[in-house]
Amino acid sequence: MTRSKLVAVALIVVGTAAGIGFALMTRQQEAPRTAVPAATLPAVAADEFEATVPNDAVAPGPAPEGMVWIPGGEFSMGAADPLGKDANVVGMQATEDSRPIHRVSVDGFWMDTTEVTNRQFAEFVKATGYVTVAERKPTQEEFPDAPPENLIAGSVVFTPPDHAVPLDTHFRWWSYVDGANWRHPAGPASDLRGREDYPVVHVAYEDAEAYAKWAGKRLPTEAEWEFAARGGLSGALYPWGNEFLVDGRFMANTHQGHFPNEDTHADAHGGIAPVAQFPANAYGLYDVAGNVWEWTSDWYRPDYYRELAAGGVARNPRGPADSFDPSEPGIPKRVHRGGSFLCTEQYCSRYMVGTRGKGEPSTGTNHLGIRLVKDPS
């Protein structure tokens, strides 16, 4: 799903020119996109999790405010099918691009205990005057073929139907909303009163990088993110173990009820929740499953794990050099991790710790946020 495509759909729906779709799809061209045929990649061994081996080094000093030390180490990265069946039929292909399981080694780092909150992001905006991508009106220079009335600032919002619908296209429950942004997460009529400790959302990749630079931090790599989220567990389905419920309790903010039209709030939260409402993992990290997706710094490719696995233990991998998504081959994407309040086994079970998401860098949504890391001095 991209900001550009949803803008195009929204504008077509209200009867304006469909030609803006092509123009808006040219927004991000930072990296080349080339497909690597599977036949050209070396064969790899069967999926197998091995024990996580954390580094012995202790934290190099007091923790920065709101962060915990992640020791790093060697671990098995990726996702196994939880039902022992073909990966392509579980959670709407949730594990398909998270294979093969492969060994990775990462150095230690500090990591935010929670996703960045509206309160924290507001401090950044107050100090710098920063304007997010969703708040900026697209210009005629960017999209010369677009009618002026089609150039509107906004973002992507979950808008569930009031009845059951086929799960064949996400356009049935996502809409591009004029005026939606981090200050107005559901659109112009909404605001942040009482939501200061909710994760900031509607942040595009460049917004996340700008905040990270101001905070003296950076976005995690995908490998760093997964090592931290696993909390030392090897091969567990979730950051807390292999059972979704623990003693009958929900451990993450996910979707309950029939997706997308019904939310029963069985986990005590309807939609997004404040940070740290569920138990932390063994490293002290909250909400590394569910609530909101989180940006990582890696470009997305579904074949990247095969390349890593063929080379033995990958040390501090930084992601592929370019991006390719077979479902939208003309659009580069970055990796998302963690799932969101919309994840459900009916459609997307990517609250499983080894699974991956993806998103076009200029696209923000109301279920996508950020969590940052910091290198030791």
C-alpha cells in the first residue's frame, strides 16, 4: 500500500482525473529496483532455529533516558510456519518472505523501551518547526500532470466497513483522508487530547529519520530489531513465547472479532493503545508485537534472506542495496516490523516476531510509528 496509490484512489472516487495516479507513483525513486530470479540464488539448508548466543559484554554505562541495553549476539533470524504447513497459507502469507531461517550476529546497542509517543514527537516539532510529509501539500512541480484540485495534504487512515467484505484488496478498509496527519490521526476532526502517550503515527520514513537525527539516535536495522524483539528466545512465535494468550491474558494489542468490520475490544483496546499497556519482553521492550508497525532502515526484498543464508553467519547486515516488491515492482519500499492493532490470523498474523512488513517511504498511516536505537559511545 502506498501513499501515492491511495491518493489516486481517493481522488478517482470523488470524480476527478485518474491521470494523477501515474504522476503520484513517481514520488520515491531513491534506489533502483531489480528482480533476482530465485533460480540464480544458491540452495540453502532447511529451516532450523539454533540457540541464541547473547554477547557477554555488559551495558557500557548508564542507560539513556527511556532506553534499555540490547546486548547483541548471534541468533536465528526469520519465521517458521507455526502450524507446520506450507508457509504460503498461514496468516495470508505472513511467513512467505521471512525464510529461510538464517544465522545473524549483531553488536550491542541501546533501544527505546516504547514506540515514540505523540508527546515526544511534539517536543521535536516545537524545537525545530518540522513539518511532516503528511502535512505538506504536494506541489505542481512534483506532479506536473495533476490538476491543482487533486494536490491535497493528507494520509492513510483505517476506515472499516460496517459489514463483512471480501479480503481481496486493502482498498476496502483504507482511505486517503484529506487533513489526516500526526496531529489529527483520524482526520481534521480528531486531535491529540488524551493521546499524548499514544504512539505517534502518520510518520513517513523521512519524518522518522528527521526525528532520529534530532534525538541523537537512528532507526534500527531489521536484524537489530528482530534480535531485540525476541528478547533472547530462540524460535518463539511471539516475543513472550509460543502461546498467543498467557493464562488467558492478551499480551499485545491486536485485532479481535471479524476483520475488518468488527472489533470486539477483547484485549481492552479499540484501535491503537497507549504505549506500554502490555507486559514487556525479556529485554524490557514494550509493544514489539502489535499496536503499531515500526520503520526499520532496511530496503525490502523478499529474496534477501536467501542471499544472507548462502553466505554463512551475517554480521550486522544492513539490508539489500536496493528494493524490489513483486506485488508492486515499480515502487521501492522499506521494511516494517512488529505488526499493529489490525493484525489478525484472518488476514495478517505479522505479530509473530519473525515476520515482516513493508511500506513505500513517503507513506504514513494511522498504524505505523517509530522506535529508535542508539550506538554505544
